[in-house]
Amino acid sequence: MSIFPTSGVRGLYKIMKKGDTVRFLNAVGGGTITRVDDKNNMVYVEDEDGFEIPTLMRDCVVIGAVSKETNFPRKEAVKSTQSIVNKPITLPKSETNSARTTPHPQGEGWGEVSGGDTLRAVLAFFPVEIKQLQTTPYDCYLVNDSNYFLYYNLLICNEGNWKPVANGLIEPNTQEELCSITKDQLNNWEEIRVQLLPFKQKAYTPQKPVDAEIKLNVIRFFKLHSFIENEYFDEPAMIVDILESQQKSKLAEVTPDEIKQALFTKEQPSRPRIVKKAAPQRPDVLEIDLHINELVDTTAGMSNADMLLLQIDTFHKTLEENKNRKGQKIVFIHGKGEGVLRAEIEKQLRTRYKTYYFQDASFREYGFGATMVTIK
């Protein structure tokens, strides 16, 4: 996708200039910038009554400006100002929050970008002071990287009970700060839940609601390499892909008994196709993509065990078809995920295909998500 439009607080005050129209984040109102004090990160805003109000750049947001990269209006971002762990979020009734809970009034297709009909949303975590990771608080942002409006609900697990942290509506292709997390509150974030309901204000193909339970390794918050460059912000951030986490969670729910039952069942799901792609640079290597969406057109009606069975069956069928091709190299692309499929493949290679040689495929080409088997 194209460069993500800046609509949150982060990175925005750096481009403020005289003549910009701004709105205050923590108060009702706004106006036009008459002076910019870069030394103190302040701007002087003239309101509709002609009064000049000195304001920190981080406490206001530019409205009406047009992104040169994406050529559509930047959207406002609203801070949640309530406590995030000790009590549920209660949004105050104000002009600022009304912009957050009401869909944008502009016409159909507002804010849409090419490729945005594929639903994607991520959480981004920032250390307030990146040089003091042992003590600093962290800001949590929601990024809506799609052409859908999203009703969202963020919860944390506290002694077996789910407590709401933030909820509301985020517009297409925008970002919003949800909350701030202190060091003492991090332990409450080991298990979080993100619920999303996507929709549009015109005719569209409905998307399934998202309900992702995500386990966060809070130790990562104290390691500098956890915060990396990304396509959404100017600053390094820890990015958590919500939909990818939901898929991993579903795969992790497959129990050993389900795997055993699926492997030995007589009833097997249909196998419409096996994707075999020979790399142009290396015609001696077969690539077999075992991702479920490459094996079937739809997973409707299939359980996690059914999907795993189809993937393993494709693995066996490929080896059977190539058993007489001595020296043939086959790369099985299984993805990293929770490692369930990878573990089952390695188990079969160690027991049923003892004579075959296998190793991790090229990290440069496949990361940690593929195994290369050599027929012996």
C-alpha cells in the first residue's frame, strides 16, 4: 500500500506551519496558526474571536491539510484521557469525542486507497522515552490500514475477567491513540483482546467481525530491538498485526487429539488444487505453498483440524509424486505461525521419511517459514 497518511498525534506537529488550521486535542475549539515557536515546540493559534492562544504542538492537530503522498485529507486523532487499568473507559461528552463516534459525513468512497479493501489493522506501541526503556510509559495506537470504518473494542484480561480499555469508531486509513501504559501496568497486558466490526457507508462486500485474543510478551517492551521502523509512523514502534494474531490463535487451538483424529479419519476434505511453483532462477527446486488459502478457494465449513489434515495430506501427496526423483529438492512453505504445521511436518520426516534429508529453507527468501526436503 502507499505511504500511510498521518492523522494521529505522532509525527504531525513536525509539519505545522503558519496559516495551518488546527483543532485542540484536549479542549473544544481551534483556529489558525499565526506564529510557530520551533524551539519550544509551541504554536500560537488565533481563534474565531481574534484571541491568540499559545499551545503545545502535541496538543493540537492540523485539519483540512492535504497529504502530498496520498492526496486525501488528513483525519483528526483523539486521545483517550481516562485511566486504562483501574476502571473502564468512559468517554466525555464533548465536540472532540463526537468526531470519534460519528462516521465522517463526506460522500461515498471517502478516504479509500488502492488495495485497502483487504482488511488490515495493527496495534502500535511506542516508548515515551526510548532511551529509558526500564522506566518509561508506552503509548498504544490503533492503525486502521483499510478502506473500512471500524468499530473497535480493546480489552485486557484481569484475573480471568475482561476489562475494557478503549472503544469507539476509527475512520478508514487513519490512526488513533488509544491509551498510555505505565511500567507497573504492563503485567496486565500479557493477554489482550481486540474486537473489530468493519463496515462502509455504501454498497460493499461484508467482512467477518474480528475477535482476536493476543498474548503479549511484556519482556519485549524492555528491549530496544523490539521497536522497529514501520510504514505507519516516523518513529520506531512495536507493531502487532491483529488479524495475523487471530489466525495464529485459531491454529494454536488445535489439540494433539484433533491432529491424531484428523490424520487417521477416512473422511477427508476435497483437495481442489496443489500449488506448485518452480522458481525461475532455480528450476531444480519445487515450491509447495501449504497456506490453506492456496489449497482451497474457501475454508467455509472446515475446522482447524480439517485444514491441518489437508495441509499434511498435500505434503504426503507431493512426496509420493516425487519419490523416484532422486536429488529433487522441494520447499514446503508453511509459515511461522505457532509452529503446529511445521512440527507435524518434521515429525513425519523423522519417522515416515527417514531417508530424506531436510533443513530450514533459505532465510533470505522464506524467513523462518519454510522447510526444504531433498529426496534420497
